[in-house]
Amino acid sequence: AQSVTQPDIHITVSEGASLELRCNYSYGATPYLFWYVQSPGQGLQLLLKYFSGDTLVQGIKGFEAEFKRSQSSFNLRKPSVHWSDAAEYFCAVVPTRAGTALIFGKGTTLSVSS
Amino acid sequence: NAGVTQTPKFQVLKTGQSMTLQCAQDMNHNSMYWYRQDPGMGLRLIYYSASEGTTDKGEVPNGYNVSRLNKREFSLRLESAAPSQTSVYFCASTQVSGANVLTFGAGSRLTVL
């Protein structure tokens, strides 16, 4: 079945350490790819997106993500995590480029330790 | 401020009661969506409306109906609420379905007893 997979349910990272959140998708064609962040009790905010072109995309708050077609992955990275980055992170895809809706992964909760 | 407005923010229902969640956007977006969010399940698409006058089922449409009242408004109705519909509901909109950068509302927390 077509899906978006975030293998890590919960990750804890020390403040100042680097971060990588994994995302894999199983759609035939390259979908549109997104990362959203949700702080506790809040709505969702777009971090970054990939439609085409350069496979390394920069987002807000110092985040970046790399699209790897061969691995069907779109992993999110940040070189140095801040305590304010503690939140839930969602990878999402639009499966085709023909007008379908955004499909979300189940999310990864990030905790930041001091 | 421009954005997506959902009402109500909180609601408690008894099993079998009906209610409508309202969503309105003032960004002149064509496409609107309803998602539900449950712990460990991420956001799942209930229904969407790619443009005014059209609606389509998403991943979990059972027990829900929607109405795209006009370009601004997209409502979600629970005709006979069940405890399994206890969730946080998010409305979202975007200019063009497909090249999606969604703008989300703040969410509506629904509890069905």
C-alpha cells in the first residue's frame, strides 16, 4: 500500500546536538514532499517543502531536508538543536502531481534534553 | 489576521448527538480539507474539496459529511457522534490542490462520551 513512514516515534536529543528525522514514502512517482512541525496545543507550521530541482532544501528555523530518490526518503536535519525545537514533526506527501490531497506520516516526537 | 478559522475550539457531545464543525478561510483559497489527529496516528484526511462545488472522500470518511458552502466555508458534520470520533479536528486550505502548502486552522477538540 502507498504510505508515508516515519520510523521513529520518539527521539531525544541533547541541546546543541545534531538531529535527523527520517521519512520514507512508497509512491511510484516522485511526490511533492513536506515537513511540518506542531508545538504542543498548536496547529501545524510548514518547515520546508520539495517540489523539484535541488535535492537539498532549506527551511525555517535552521532546518534542512534532503530528497533521495534512490532511497525514497526525505529526511529532516538540523545541525544544532535548541530546546524550543521540542515538538512533533510530520512528514507529508502529495502522492501525484494531479491534484490529490496531502497525506501525513504518523509523526515523530522530539524531546530535547539539557 | 488572514487565515483559517475553526469553530468551536472545544466541544463535548454525548453518543448519538449531532454537530457541525465550521471552517472559514479568508485567503481566497480554492481547496479546503478536514483532517483528524489522534495520538500515534498522525493526521488523517477525512474529506476535501478541491474547488468550490466539489467534495471528495479521504482516508477516513465514515461517520462524517461535509458541505462546501461557498468558496470561503467548508463544514464538517457528525450526524450521530460515536466515542471513536473523539479527536482533534483540523481544517486547512490551499490555493491549488496538488502544489500544496496548506494553511491550518488552530484545531477543534471534540470529545464524545
